[in-house]
Amino acid sequence: MADALTFKGVLSGHTDQVTAIASPIDSTDMIVSSSRDKSILVWDLNKDQSFSDGSSAGVTRRRLTGHSHFVQDVVLSSDGQFALSGSWDSELRLWDLNTGITTRRFVGHSKDVLSVAFSVDNRQIVSASRDKTIKLWNTLGECKYTIQDGESHTNWVSCVRFSPNAFQPTIVSGSWDRTVKVWNLTNCKLRSTLTGHGGYVNTVAVSPDGSLCASGGKDGVTLLWDLSEGKRLYSLDAGAIIYALCFSPNRYWLCAAN
């Protein structure tokens, strides 16, 4: 597969570390990126050209500002019209990409927000934080449920994702307590705790059909799980700390960044 990947160019615009990148499901002409420079950039890509000489592979359409600290994560709604961001200022923001305006602020976490996600129908939002909680919100900015104490994570919750499986609606979370937890979306009760990592978990990803989950982190190993059974299927050694995982939307590929 590596032989099929071709370098296309560089996007330059942020003034500090880039923390996350998101793209619409049905288009590669636009992406958004978040950064420790406290901003989110919306890019128009020049995808039909090659920029191997180092020139820009796209132009900045819009810069979204409003967060008062590092922007740690950004995701897009399924229609590509809205962006959702989480920041070290303990807030989430919902952005209208056509106007660049914050349409909602989500206030409730007591520490840095590390991960955010949209549900498949864009009606629900979930967030994870260094305060060790997971919060479920509606798009009006109202927190409907907080997962904490009891069976919740005992350290920072580093990543959270919805499963797209409509028959078993779940939330999947990864934590610095070295576990991955699967929650019933209907009542936010714990379904299973997945153990096996030898270090903190940085990232989780759910397959397009919702049947599989991948997790990775400090131990440099990607673990592949059967979500319905709560069983580990495979262990893939990446050889270094894993910071991000992503399933291909239309192929049986899993990408890991380390």
C-alpha cells in the first residue's frame, strides 16, 4: 500500500502545532485543521495538481477564532456544513462553516477538552476531557448526561467516538487509565471494558459498519476489537507511540499515525 501513496504538497497557515484534521465524507476538496495557535483553518484543496516542489496544496478559505487556549480536536458534521471543536479552555464550539461564526458554546467540563464527536445523524455530540468525564450533549449546547464516577474512567479520557451501528448505538472511549470502554448510547451505561494495552490510550476509531474498534497509544500497539462481543481480534505493532487511528470509509484499511 505504501507504494500507492504520493506526496502532493504542504498546507501552511498555522503558527503552532497542528492537533487534528477532518474532511467531509463525500468530498476531498475541503478539509479543516485545528492547532495550538487557538484557531481552526478551513482549506480549499487544489487536488488536481501536484505540489511536490513544496508550494501550497491549497488555500485558506477561513480562519475560525474564539477559543482562548489550544484547540485540541475538530470534527465535521456528516453534511460538511458545521465543524465542532474542543479546546483546552474547557469548552466545545459549534461553527457554521459558511459564515465562520460560532453558533453554540458547550460549557460544562472543568478541565481541557481532548476529544469531540458528532453522532451519525448530527443530533448528538459527545466530548471527553482531562476531568475524567464523558459528556453527551444535544446541538443546543445542553448537556444531557455526564458519565463519571462508578464504572467511568479513572484517568484522562483522551478520545471518544460514536458507533455508526444503528442497531447497537454505542459510545467508545479511550483513556490514560489504559482501557477502552464501550457505553450504551441509550442510557449511557457501561457495556464492556476492553483491556490489553500496556500504556495510556491516545486514540480510538470505529469501523464504518460499527462492528470493529481500533485503539492505540503509548505502547505502540494497535488493538483491533469486536465491539458486539467485546473481544480482542488482532494486535498490530506500530513500533512507536500511536497518536491517531482512522478507518477508510470504503475499504478495509486502517491507518495509524505515530
